[in-house]
Amino acid sequence: MRLAVIAGDGIGPEVVTEGLKVLREVAPDVEPTHYDLGAMRWQRTDELLPDTVLDELRGHDAILLGAIGDPSVPPGILERGLLLRLRFELDHHVNLRPARLFDGVTSPLADPGPVDMLCVREGTEGPYVGNGGVLRKDTPQEVATEVSLNTAFGVERVVRYAFERAVTRPRKHLTLIHKTNVLTHAGGLWSRTVEEVSAEFPEVTVAYQHVDAASMFFITDPGRYDVIVTDNLFGDIVTDIAAAVTGGIGLAASGNLDVSGTNPSMFEPVHGSAPDIAGQGIADPTATVLSVGLLLEHLGRTEQARKVNAAVAFDLSTRSPQGPVRTTDVGDRLAALASG
Ligand code: IPM
Ligand code: MN
């Protein structure tokens, strides 16, 4: 397995070290190549993602990313120039974000019941494309637009992927989240696409919710969700809510997938670089380890993925009630469990 590793900034290198530790246990054939990208490289060289590096990344089976971001870098530079550029250039049109409440994990909700949802967030379109601009900047007449891009091609492929996942799950239920009552142009395309593709998946039941109502139901009744499909920005927001409900972003994993397999998919914890706790060895590497599980699943290494996920499930069910963690302790324990 040729694996490109972008440890990145802040706690990124700490959690990635543990992710690799666990990965090596179950997949001894992994050959990691480390890429120095992120805030430090940008400070040093002005480079974000050189084309030569991007080309090299394409030659890998998958990418593992820790976290990108540092308070010393103005907002938008690393996000747009590195993280989103990777997602766009590598056509990561599915941003897959499972949110499951593991046994032993405390939810901030008093009585959440079982929660096991799979958010399928679109990854290459929406308001994230940078389509828009500013007129009459720094004047009282300033006008800023941020135009959401939604193509039939882009919506269809992510909706189809969501149905394909839904049909394999016990509940076979899919919820489209949007704001079709206001965003009628894009909303119409999303609704029609879901309706059309649903004809090919008669076993899958379909629901629709406006994003504001959905945000409420994520808190009041998260158990109602199975697979969710939504656009890039709504998906960004609701997956943070889903993460909070299922134990926090310390446990939230994600995969940026090019489902066609043309480009390597990229796996990363949902959390950021957490500069406030970087270097202290107290970041929970579980989200990264679960992202490694998604990576293995994506590469068809089902048994290896099962071992990783089972290790995490066991560890969480036996941890002292969400007390402080040591990054390396968790990694050591998960590696031992996964190898056993
Ligand atoms: C995420 C992050 C990114 C996003 C930012 C850092 C660009 O919030 O992965 O959810 O908005 O997608
Ligand atoms: Mn986010």
C-alpha cells in the first residue's frame, strides 16, 4: 500500500503518528511517504501545494492527512490553497462522515438513544468553489457574492453514492438535507435528482428536511437518521453537529473520496490542528484511527478495517469515563487491540 502522509500542523503530526502505528499493525505492507505541507512550509517557502507534489500524490493508493492550520496564517490561505485544493484537484466528490455513538461514549444529550448515521457530504461544489467576488471593497457600498455551484453531474454522482450506501445498511433510509424553500435553484436540482435516482433503489425510503429543521432534529432525535446526503456547506455544518452529539470531534472521522478511483482518496479526522493543545501529547488520536478504518474499507481491506474499528469500539467501551487521554497511550492500546 503506497500511502502519502500529510501530517500537517498543530496536533496533526501527533495523531497521525498513532494512526500509522495502528495501520502498521493490521497492514504491514503499508509504505508511507511523508509530505511536508502546511503552515510551516508556507511560512518557510511561500509554497502551499506545488504541482510537482500534487503529481506525486496522485501516484499513491491513498492519502492520510492530520490537520492543516495555524493562527499565524491569515484565514483562507491554507484552507483554499492546500486543503480545498487537494479535495478539488483530486476530485474528492464524496466527503464521507460517519457519526455513530459508540458504547461507553458520553453524548452531551441526556437520552440520545442509538445513533448511527452516515453523512454523505458533497465535496467539490457548492459555495466552496470560490465563485463570486467583491465589488467596491472597503467602501460603504461593498458588495460580496459567494455563488454556490451545483451541477447535474456533481449532484447525481453524490446522490447515487448515498443511495448505494443506504441500500447496504439495515435501515435503508436516506435523508436529503437542503433549503429548497429558499434556495430554489439548487434545491430543485437536488430534489429532482434524489427523486430520479430513488427510482433505481425502491428498497430505500427517502425523507427530506430543511437544514434548519434538521439541525434541530440532530439534537432532539438523532436516532432518526441513517444515511444523509447534502451539499458541501450544509454538510460541513451538520457533520459538526453530528460529531458533537456522538462524543465530539475527537472521535469524528472522514474520507474524501474519488469514488471513480481515478485519484487517491484522502482520509482525515474532522477536527483541526488545535494549536491550543498542540505539543502536549493530549490530543485524542481516535478520529485519525477511525479515518484509517475508513481508508482500509475504501481500499477493500474489509478484515483489516474491521480490526481497527473493533479496537476503537472496545477501547471506547472500556475507557475511564471520558477522562483525559494521552495520545501515545491511546495509540499503543489501539495498536495492541487491533493486532490481537
Ligand atoms: C472540514 C473543515 C474544512 C471545511 C475547512 C477547514 C476548509 O471545516 O473539513 O470540515 O469547511 O470543509
Ligand atoms: Mn468543518
